[in-house]
Amino acid sequence: MFIKVLLTLAFLAVMVGVGIYSRRHSRSVDGFVLGGRNVGPWLTAFAYGTSYFSAVVFVGYAGQFGWRYGLSSTWIGVGNAVIGSLLAWLVLARRTRLMTQRLQSRTMPDFFGARYDSEWLRIAASIIAFVFLIPYTAGVYVGISKLFEMSFGIPYAYCAWTMAILTAVYVILGGYKATAINDFIQGIIMLFGITAVIVAVLGLKGGLVEACHRLADIPSDANQAVNGGFASLFGPDPRGLVGVVVLTSLGTWGLPQMVSKFYSITDEHAIRRGTIISTIFAFVVAGGCYFLGGFGRLFEPTRLANGKIAFDSIIPSMLSTLPDILIALVVLLVLSASMSTLASLVLTSSSTMTLDLIYRDKKSIAEEVPDGQLDDSIAARIERRKVVVMRVLIVFFIVISLMIALNPPHFIAQLMGISWGALAGAFLAPFMLGLYWRGITRAAVWSCFAWGVGLTVANMLLGNPLNPVDCGAIAMIGGFVVAGAVSLVTPRLDRAHVEIVFGDRDADA
């Protein structure tokens, strides 16, 4: 216990110390939200990866999908690395960096407003982002708190409150720069931690070969005849597996907290290096998490009062028999994954509400600023006020998501399915097509917003006749169909505006 407490306190002290160190970079809006658009490839790649993978993946997704699909759940991690990291960087990074700088947009709703020349789209996108980032954040709280409860015997509620306060402290102090530096530190811990944990857990079952043999002897839920499905290449339910891969891999392309990482990277060379680093990180961390979860049926999880499996207890059950030093490493691993994701989520939500709802009129501010008098101008005071408002909204967002986490209505995977389905279903198609296709229309964007949010909410209100994960995958893929079909029959944007967006004309013309 002494080792676990000591390592945890040292870790938390470093996180807060980085926040204090980064304060000087967080006095302006660009500094607080984007790190001054001057963040290198290593920090950006690790920020992307650690925001992607949190306790939601390690405790929730790896446990539930490992139980359902066995070793084939490793394909989810491979999909996360190839589609969610490699292809995302190749397809989105350069275009996003260039177009957001040209449009001077700092958030995804800001991008929608500038790209499609609509303040109402900006407002709608900011509300969607704020509302549906809350269940995602709540899922992260649930994951880390359950693991802390198992490791330290501390009541779940106390763990959730502690994580909320500590995350708020270092994000409020240092903004994006603090989260990026901490993400790098946390990413290193995650890389070493997941490797050590896999080796240790498999050692409890006689090694990799013996563990695979034991897994193959377990009958599938659908067919009680022993068929080796949980140890097979594509598992007992390949179709369901594909839906999970789509949601967890393609979904990141439309999540505001993920795409924002491309806004701040320095240059083209940094993008190339960041692509490689991010992909390797995802292979190790995501692949490792789901590979570990695939052996979940070799351990005895907790059951609910109705006799069903408590999926969020599967990974903690696997880890509970490890030596104390390894449990301490696991705690740091999940702390690292969770705090980095929490920091990214709360920063995204607060900046969205501040810049896209409270302060939206850039032109009027610019006109009031005399040249050479920026430090004492109205604009400078408004910049400082924006940062203060963002810090206040960070606290507000954390408190709301914490209240949900203290009374979670679903397993972590279901919370994530709702969040990712609505956000990516609404944003993915109009964001990606907005980067590449001049023909997408304003009406198509509105249709995508209605499609992604409407399908997810309707499914939830009807009692989830579709699994939230499958519903989210349908929402994302269907968004492209909706956007294309509506764009073909609705008026296009003004040609002069489109030329400015794509750099055919000077943006100041």
C-alpha cells in the first residue's frame, strides 16, 4: 500500500507541477486552447494517443468486448491504430491545420461557422459538442474510480471527486500546453505499463500458449458446444466486431477533442513524424488493452444482482491478484490514460462554449484595436476575460459530468457509444467533406447534425433497441450518405466564399 500511495502521489505532484510551469503559455486564448499553434510532433502525437485511450478503453471497452469476442477483440486495437491513428493523420492532419489557420478557427464549431458561413451552425455545433461530451467524461470517471476502489479500497465517490479536482487544477493553470506535456509523460507510462501488465496477467495462467488453450476450451454464449471461438482469428461474432471497429476507429475523425490536436501542430515535417509516432503508440496501447481483455473469461468477474456480468469489473478482476508493485503500475497506467482524456475533454468543452457561444464576434473586436496598442486595448482585456470564462466553464463541465459519474446509468461502453455516436454521427461527414469537397452545402450540414443526434437520442429514448455501439457506427457511416444526398439537391455556398476557404483567393480579400 505504501508503494502504491507513494507512486500515485508523486505522479499527481508532477501533473500539478507541469500545470504551474505552463501558466505562462496560457494567458492568451490561442495559448490556452492551442498552445500558440506551436506544438511539436512528439507532444502532439502523444496528446492525440492519450486523449484517444483512457480508462474507458482499458477498463470498459477492453473488458466488455474482450468478454464478447475473445482474442479477436485485438482487431479493435489494430483498427484503432490503422484507421483511428494512421489514416486519420494522413487524411485530416495537413488539411485541418491549413484550413483552420486560413479561417482562423480555434474549435470544431468555429470551423463549421467559418467553413459554411453560418453563425447558427457554429452555435448548434457548440451545443451538441458540450452536451454529448458529458457522458464521455462521465465514462472516464467511472473507469478510473472503479480501478482506484479495487486498488486502494477507497470509496468510488471519493476517487471520482479527487480525479475531478486534480484534473481541474492542472488544466485551469496551464491550458493546452500543460495537457500536452502531461500527455507525453502519461503516454510513456502507458507504453511501459500495458506491456508489463500483459506479461504478468498471462503468467498467472501459465503463459501465452496455455492461456490460449484454456480460452479455446470455453464454449461460446450462442453455442454451448466447445468450438474454440474465443481463441479464433475473428471470434464468435465477426459482424458485431466490425461495428465496434468502425465506432472506435472512424469515430475519432469526428470528435472535437481529437481533431483539435491537428490545429496546433507546427508544420508539415512535424505532421509526418507525428503520424508515425501516433500509430506506433496506438498499436502498443490499444492493441495491448484489447489483447489483454480477450483473456477476460479466464477470470471470475463480479455479477450484478440480476446475475448478469458486471462488464466494468472484468479488467479489475484480472488485475486484483497481481503483486502490489504491478497494481501500482496499473494505477499509474489508468491514471495517465484517464487524466489526459479528461483534460482534453474539459478543455474542448470550455473553449467551445466560450469562443462559440459567449464570444463570437471577432470583427467588432478587431475594429476596436488601434495598431500597436494591443497590450492596453479592448481586445487584450477581452482575451484575458475569455481565458477566465473558459476556466470557470471547466469547473462547470467537470461538476456536471461528475454528477453523472456518481450515478452512472449504463456500463462505460454504453456511455461511450451514446457520446461517440451523437458527436461523430453529427460532425464526421460535414467536417471531413468540408476539408475536401467544395460542393457540400449548408443544408447538408444541418441534415447531418439532425441525423447523428436524432438517431442516437431516439435509440436511447426507445430503450436502445439497437446496441449504442452499433447505433453509433450506423450514425457515422450514414452521415456521409445524408451529406451527399442533401448536397445534390440544395443550393451551394457562394463561390467567392468557397474560393477563400480553399485558398484560391486571399482570405483577407
